[in-house]
Amino acid sequence: MVVAGHSSYWKADRGRYKTVFGNLMELDAGEEVWVYTKSSIEKSGYILHRYRVTASYNTDPTNVGVLLPD
């Protein structure tokens, strides 16, 4: 999984989720990221996906090669 986003949203705005990726670059290799997705099967309504960070870095927005599978 690739998690990508930006946190350059105008901080004075009161909108929701404006800094959802604000701390993404602070993650270290070995830490976990939990992602919840809606489920049409599970009674709880959500499925938890746990991912372990292997690398974290900034890249140029035009570098779409980082999204290609290995």
C-alpha cells in the first residue's frame, strides 16, 4: 500500500480532515499505520487494515514512478 497526501491545507480553515496527513513524515520504519474501510459484510461496519512502515520520504509531485508496483 502507498499512502500519499499533503498537509499544506490552510490551517486557519475550520474544515474537517485538513491536517489528516500532517504528521505522516514523522513515522519511522517499523511503526504501524491503521486504516479503516467501510464493510458491507462485517457487522461492526468497518474493517481494520494494519500496515508497517518500511520507508517514508518526500518526492516531487511529478514522480509518479513511486506508485508503480515492485
